[in-house]
Amino acid sequence: MAVRGVWVRHNDPARGVADRVGGPILEAMHDETLSLHGHGRLSCSLREDASGLALFLDIDGTLLDIAQTPEAVVVPPGLPDSLKRLAERLEGALALITGRSIGTVDALFRLPATAVSGLHGAEWRGADGRTATIATTEAFELARQHLRRQTADMPGVLFEDKGAAIAAHYRLAPEREAQVRDLMADIAGPVADGWELQEGKQVVELRPRGRDKGDALVSFMGETPFRGRRPVAIGDDVTDEAMFAAANRLDGLSVRVGLDGRPSLARCRLGAPSDVRDWLARISA
Ligand SMILES: [Mg+2]
């Protein structure tokens, strides 16, 4: 059933941004913090000195390699320590901005003092420890139960409970993509006032409506210790485009992980999460 009033963000950033790709990438060639090398004009290397920067990092597909299921991700030894040291070096101006819940981020990284925005910008924990979370509604609780039940009957489709967001992953059953989309559209109907559909890499999600990753970045930049620094946003997926746009607007840097050639507002690209981790290890050493 098609649902009126639910905005589906397409997993195809070619819509609306393709005409802007040439400009930002060419601009990056003149940026003092970047130099292009290697895999053609889309790749970049980030400078080795992070002073004056504010870092905004997505997690899955950016810091961590994407796994077959959300629970199967591996946090490489040393990464949490790198992030902790780097946050200290940046006087706290490092935030994780992710589709995961803050609770899951803390379970993965065990960095309770680190600034985080979860659920694609909806949840918030500032560098001073203040938090903002989303209260669910009765209708959303029904949607959660419904999705859990329905996905149990769909082999290969994985239900993910993120608290104020719920998701269905079809990475293990890509042939069920259309079925998952239809199901999520049905589920979204009764909660369309407060939640909206979000597509990602082989996942469809029902997430809180209203704030995106770009809003999260701008909010952080308005606060100590981020204020006055130059934002660097690194991400890999469609929801990171809002974060790239915000960083670009604030005269910052935007980096998309992945050399698949998909159009992006990011001003430069890195090949893989291991490139991001290598850079973080170097600048935090
Ligand atoms: Mg990601």
C-alpha cells in the first residue's frame, strides 16, 4: 500500500546532486588541507595535523567495515583508543554522527564521554554530557511489534530494534528488497506524523522525523568545544549527504568513503573505512 505523507529518502543521490559534483571536487584541489592523488580526481588525502578541526564521523561504512548484520560489525583493536586520544587532542571537538542509537554506540566503543548524535541526528549527547532522546508513542510501539512479527516470517530479512527507530535489513536476502519496501511503507502509515522512512545500504528504516545529520553537525558547531573550528564530515551513505552539505556551508571539508562513483556533495573521497582508520591513527599518534 502506498502511504500518503511519508517521505521516502531515495538511495539514489543522483537525483538533485549530480549537477553539483564537478564544482566541489575541483574546489577541493585548491583546499590547503587536501591533495588529490592516486585513484583519479575523486580521491583525496587528509592532512596529518588535525589542529583547528572539528571531526564528525559516521560509524558503519566509515569507521567500521559493513558486516552482513548490524551486530556482526568488528571494532578493530585500537580504534576506540585512537578516537579517545584524538578527542582529547581536539579538546573534545569530535562527534560520532550515526544511524545507530547512542546506547549501541556506547556498547560498541565504550567512550561515554564522547559527543554523539544517534538515529541520524535525532538523538543527541553533547561534549558536556547533556543528552536528548526521543520518546516513542503507542502507535510506534505497535509498529515495532508489527515489524518484528512480519520480518520473522521473511527468511533473510533482519529486524533491528534501535529504540526510537526500527529497521528491516535485506542484505542477506536482496531479492526481498521490494517486499521490504512495501512492508515498511505499510508500517510507516500510522506513525507518519512523528516518523519517516529512510533508505540506506540494503536497509529500510523508520526513524524519527525532523532532524538529520546536517542539523546535528550544525548544532555541535554552535557549542563549545566545536565552535570556531573547521568542520570535517566523513561518511559513506545517503544520510551523510546532509552532513556533507552542512560542512560545505560552514567552509568545512566533506569526505565520502567509497570510490563507486556515486554522485555526492562530498568534496573528496577516500577508498574504504581502513583509509579513515589509518588517518585517525596517524593524527592521534
Ligand atoms: Mg554509514
